[in-house]
Amino acid sequence: MREPMTQTQAPARGGQFLTSVAMAADVFVREDLSDEQRLFGQTAFEFMQKEVLPVVQRLYEHDWPLTRQLLKKASDLDLLRLEIPPHMAAWGWI
């Protein structure tokens, strides 16, 4: 099982990031993504390009059967996953 991502410091507020010193290790870049995270992003991108964007106007017009169909396809691709950290299992969420 992979290590969960954790935040190591408080996020910068407003424009504070412009005047704060950032260490290289504190900056998250695309290259830090795991193979699983990259694959998930690629799958989501392709789903949007092939399935959603061609019919986006129908979605804005509240085509609910189409919306349900796209949600089902997204679910089949595991794009609707919700990862709950193990320490929250005690709360009865999973």
C-alpha cells in the first residue's frame, strides 16, 4: 500500500507565497506523482476529451439521462473513487 500524501506545513495565505522563501523539497511538481496518480490523471483527461466535452452543451441543458450515463462510465473507470484515510475508518465512514 502506498504512503498517503500529507501536508507538512500550513498553506500560504493570499499572496504570501510571493514573499515567502520556499525550499526545493517543499515544492510539489508533476514529477513527484506516482505512476498510479499519473495513470489516474491520464484516464480522467481522456474521459473528459472523448466523453464529456463532445456533449458538454447537452449537459448544460440538463440532459439528466446523459448525465447518469456519463457518471456510470466514470464510475466504471474508477474516476469517482473516494479515498478515506485508514485512521478515519473508526468514524464509521467505511
